[in-house]
Amino acid sequence: MLKVNSKVLRRERHKRVKKKIAGTVSRPRLCVFRSSDHIYAQIIDDCSRRTLVSASTVEPIAKEKLGKEVKTKKAEFVGSLVAQKAIHKGITQVVLDRGGYKYHGRVKALAEAARQAGLEF
């Protein structure tokens, strides 16, 4: 029997959402993953199975600028950073894949910062 905990439930939600969401050439997928300490964002073209742009709190620029900042502020920085990189590559529209997480807290902060920086969802 499968043990039910928050990780298992998140994976099940993510599977359910992934059936409906797919990144295309014109509208790639903004995929969000969060761990207890860090947050990661990737823009993925599912047709060619390639990551076009990525940003996270483990990058040297994020570590240098953020230091001991609150996790929500780090998520906002990653959202604006991934949006800047995407716009630099000519990507303006994306589909948000929140990875089975609730649209709340760090995930919401990342998405809102990406919108503020110019990405359209």
C-alpha cells in the first residue's frame, strides 16, 4: 500500500495538471519547483523537449544579491530573473505550470513577479 503524505499528493496533483498543460513553440511552459530552501523556474518547450530559460536561487547572481533574504523575496527575484531572461530570448507568452503546488506563497510571488517583469500568462 502506498503511503500518503504531502509529497505523494503533490505528485498526483502535478500529474493531473500536466495532462492539461503543454508548452508549445509559441507559448512555452513556465515550470516551478520549490524545495524547503530554494525555488527553481524553467521555461520549457514541450514540442522539442528543451529547456529554453531557467533561473533559481542557487545561481551565483541570486546568492550574491539575496543573501539571507526571506524565501518569498527570493521567489520574487527568481520570477523577475526568469522573465528578463525569457524576454531577452524573445519569449513573451507562457503557460504557468505550478508543479502541483497551490497558487499561494512563494509560487504566487514568483508568478506575480514574472508578470510584473513582462511575461503574459
